[in-house]
Amino acid sequence: MSTEAVIVDVIRTPVGRGKPGGRLSDIHPVDLLAGVLDALVTRNDLDPALVDDVIGGCVSQIGEQSYNVTRNAVLAAGFPETVPGTTIDRQCGSSQQAATFAAQSVLAGQSHIVIACGVESMSRVPLGSSAAGADPYGSRVRARYPDGLVNQGVSAELIADKWGFSREDLDGFAARSHRLASAAGESGAFATELVPVAGVDTLVDETVRPGTTVESLAGLNPAFRTDALAERFPALDWRITAGNSSPLTDGASAALIMSAQAAEQLGLEPRARFRAFSVVGSDPLYMLTGVIPATERVLERSGLAIDDLDAYEVNEAFASVPLAWLRETGADAARLNPRGGAIALGHALGSSGTRLLTTLVNQLEATGGRYGLQTMCEGGGMANATIIERV
């Protein structure tokens, strides 16, 4: 008997600014993720003892996010001790990979019910903490890339230069992200995906700035230029700023994934099914371009064309990434991140994959669309892509 992996529910917290004083900064990341896990099983009246596994994404697995943050969140949520949990790191796509692993476990017949989730508290565990004072590459990687690798901001600059995007192009896309996210929030479009956080009295995403315009962004200075980098890349105009990049944020999200048979037996209504997956490696200097071959591969595996898809969620780590993706795929810009993206809604690293999945499912339901694509660029030169079909 064939098995389908279906999505029964997807939820997320509102995002908070990822710095001290941000709305979620007083909440331990274990507690933040535990709240989402608890909300997911409660609103679906699911006995957590039935969950075969909980797979979570987290990038900075150090300090308060160390020692298997997902397992700790399972215990903190009050799940039976018999429910396991594991934490994975595929950089920005960690929880998208968690959802892929969860669905693949179901498709293989090894699991019936799996929760995929993710968390990142960038206010409490700052970006780069896990490599602070350490050499993450070793001599052999450095020998392979003798000129040196760069941070993601510089990669975003290289992409903007290669594809010829102007500062106005980048800032215009960033302003669009805030405009669409603000409109979605004001219309109540996020209401079905947001769950409350204990001790926080609002369900509003803290990083959305409704008044953002190209003009208001024009005064920001480039965020990643240094004298040494300017000497290494003399042709760069340095166009990437804090305004056309995703902000540091705190957040958690989760998806309830199970076999179609398990959903039927439990009387739960599937909302979407998984159609295809891909994961690719790409040039670690231009490390954010993997979304392009990942999309090509997932379309080939699904038998679909880009025009068959009703919505695309392409993570807005930097504005140059979805713009390059649009240019190369020829996709319809109106279907891209129609509720805004990470430039407005933030990029709580380990949570972003299931956050995008949450928004994609709800967008398809709201519009009656059938197919949706999600793709994430990832540190080190990788990308995941997933196609889902609304049930």
C-alpha cells in the first residue's frame, strides 16, 4: 500500500527582534520551542505519546541552544519521556531539512507521526557564537580556497554584482517585503498560523516596518564593506545594507507531519501533501545561489513547471537572492513571497524553514492554489527545495 506524507498543521510564534530588549529575548530557546510543540498537539487534540520523533533545526547549537535543544524542548513541553528528539544543522535551511527528513521517514514507512520544528534565539545566542574564537574550516578547506571564503553578506554583494542589481533594485524589493507583510498582518492573514508565547501579550511580528520605502532605505550605509574586502573585490559597489537584508530575530515554528493513513485513523484533516524534495551544494563563495539549481532539480523530480506553481516562498536572506532566483527561473514575480518575506518577517535561522512552510500552506489555502514551492539558501553553499500540494 502506497504511503503519502501529509501536513496536518503548521504554526509559528510571532518573531521578535534578535537583540536584548526584543519581544522574545527574555524567553529561553528551549521554552520558546516547547511552547510551539505544546500548542501544536493541543490544537490538534493529539496524544503526544503517538509522536514517533521530533526533528528540530537550530544553527547556533551552543550555550542555551546546546545539548540537543529539540530533545530538551520535547521534555519541557510535557511530552512523554518516550518521545525522542534530535537537532540538525543545515544552516539557514535546518528546519526545512527537518521537515524533509520527517516526510521521508513517513514515506519510507519508518514513522507514522513526526513533528518537524525549529528555533533560534538570536538575542540570547548571537549569530556566530558557535564559531567564536575557532577555525571552522581547517587546513584542507583553506588549501582548497586559498583566497579565503567570505561571510554571507559579501556573497550577497557578489550576487548583486553578478546579476547587475542596483541599490534601488535591492531597496525596492526590501520595501515590497515590508509592504506585503504589513498588509498580511493587518488583514488577519497570519491569524491562523500564529500561536501565543507565554508572557508576551501580542501576536504581532516585531520586525515588520509598515512605512518602509526606497527613500527611507537609501540613507543606510553598506553593512559588509571593510577596507580589506574592498581591496580584494575592487569592482563591488557595496549595495547590501541592513535594510535590504533579513534582520536578526527570535522565533520558533513547527509542522505536524504524518502518513495519510494515520491522519485518517485519528480523524485529522490533511492540509497539504509533500510532492518532491531536493538538496544541492553550490559554490561556497557565491554561497546563496543554490536556490536556483535546487529549484530546477525539484521541478524535474515533481514533473511540474515553474508556471504550474501558485506560490513561491524563497527565503529573503538578502534581497539579491530572490531577485537572482526570479531572473534565472523566469517565475511570476507576483507569486513570490506574497505575504512578505524574511526582510520584513525576520530570519530566526533554525526556525525559518518551518516558518516558510507555515506561511506557504496558509497562502495556498487562502487563495485556492494547488502547488507551492519553498526554497532556502544556506551557509557554506547549499540549498533545499520542497514542493507541496494543497489537499
